[in-house]
Amino acid sequence: MALSYKRLWKLLIDRDMTRTDLRVATGISTSTFAKMSRGECIESSIIDRICSNLKCDVGDIMSFVDDAADETEK
């Protein structure tokens, strides 16, 4: 299983925000955003900061995707 933050990127677009806007508002480092872009795990405290700032639920910003399903689509 891998993480996908596509829901977060879409939510930012829907709210007319950039990643930089969110980074500045939450104090999250650029390296953490790089991890998120690669679908890597980040600390739950960071997820909490994002959800608190955007006033949303965890499921609104991330999801688990099956690696095996990704392999068969390629």
C-alpha cells in the first residue's frame, strides 16, 4: 500500500490555494512537501496541521492506494 495526496492537491485547487500558501500557513518544510509529492509517509502531526488549517478530515487530503493495482495499469 502507498499513500496518495492527490485529494490534497485537488482541495488546494478547489480553494484557489497554492502549495506555497499552505506551506506558509502551516509552517511545513519544503522537504515534507517533496515527500508528499512522492507519496511517502509524513508525521501525523503534520497531517493534523494541514487538516486544522483547511478545516477538513484526513480522508479529504489523503488515501491509500494498492501498489499491485498501479503495477497492472502500467
